[in-house]
Amino acid sequence: MPELVFFCGTMDCGKSTLALQIEHNRSARGLQGMIFSRDDRAGEGKLSSRLGLVTDAVEVGDGQDLYGYLVDHLSQGGRADYVIADEAQFLAPEQIDQLARVVDDLSLDVYAFGITTDFRSKLFPGSQRLVELADRVEVLQVEALCWCGARATHNARTIGGVMVVEGAQVVVGDVTHAPDEVGYEVLCRRHHRRRMTAATARAAALSPDVLPMTSA
């Protein structure tokens, strides 16, 4: 049976990489997918990962009917064997409803990828609707790490390395950025509550140098 599956996690945990892997595996078997994305780091109409992989996608606009887009595509002789929706947290709840309708009425699998909460630890409306409607919610097992080495569970917005807790919910940025730009950092809950980023805590990112060494 077709499913609506929501793959979620913090920033920097491999969501887009998995989306690209799913697309690769299915296209290698002769299947064709419809890929939706919004506000990708690589620019409009792209699905990219931090590993440097990128593919073309349909840029989703405000108010766009995703179900209607697919019906038009199929009616004009196009093919779609499955659907991938990356950066799904940026979709409107109504667009998530449309993806669920794609599963139910068009019998296509839909794989949605996104982060669940914003920099204030509040659910994105699109992610909330996915949690409500998805047949399965899969939390990605590739753990992003806080600067302290603990599992990162929260997304922090930073300016100059300092965590900020006010502003628009959606501001495009990345975990790699110039010091004076708006950026993002993944933190454990403890340090998110304390607003302690790597810069403000004067801590370096976890590296192999801090791993315990034992002699043979």
C-alpha cells in the first residue's frame, strides 16, 4: 500500500542525503519520481545535500496546489512513480493535506523530509501537519552532535555565533556560514535552554582528538 512517510531530524543529520539516495535507488530501477523542494541551500529548483550532491526539483511556491500539479503532469502524459518532498517544514499545512491526497487518490508513495521544530523549539506548521497525517514518522538515526559531544536535538539560530530567539520563523541559512551572517547550529536541549553555542561557550567542535585513546 502507498504511504506518506515523514523522515525528520535536526539540521545536519542527513535528511537531504537520504532523499537523494531514495531518488537514486528508484531511478536505477527505472522508476521516475516527482521531486518537490523549497528554499534549498543550493538555490531555487534544487535538492542538495551538504555532501555536495544535487539534483533538479520543482520549487514549491506559496499557495501552490501540489495535488493539482501532479494531476496536470500525469494528464499531459508525464510519469511519476513516487514523490519526494524536501524541506517539507516550509510547506503550508494545506500542501501537506495535498500530499496525503496524492497517496490516497493517486496511489503514489510520498517521502517527505524536514526538521520538526524551529530555532525557538516550536513546531513548523508543515511538520506538525505531517506528524498528524503521516502513515509513518521516521526519526533519522544519523545523530548530529552538539558542540559538547551530546546528541543534538534542537536547532539554534545564530548571529555572529550568538544564539537569538526572536525573528521570523523562516530565515534561510546553514550550519556553515560567515561569522557575521545569520546561521544555524545544532545543540542539545541543555545548551539550547542555556543559549550556549560553540562560540559563546568557547568550545571547539567535537573531533577525533578528544576521543579516549588506549594503548595496546
